[in-house]
Amino acid sequence: MRSIISLNSLHYLVAAETKAWFTIDKQTIKIAPFKLSEKGIEIEPKSSRNIIKDAAAAL
């Protein structure tokens, strides 16, 4: 695991060393892939060192 941030009261966002990003539900411990997109096109993150939380983003 490279980085982790609390998205809200129920979810963490986790970035792994190998470009994989996931959400974790704090109550159920369910892990799901976190997909990133720009203008409707799925993109792969280039870095997992820093996660900058956008206050306007919603899960």
C-alpha cells in the first residue's frame, strides 16, 4: 500500500504500489476497484505517492 485517505465517514481510498487504486468500505471491509476517468475516458494514474482530495468529489 502506497497511500490512503478517508473519502468520507464510510470509505477509504487506497493507492497501491502497482498503480492499482481501490475503495474500502470501513463497515463491511468490502474492497472495490476505483476507476479514474477524464472526459469519459478511463485513465490510469501515473503516481500513487500523493492523493489530493477534491472537496467537490463525491463517492
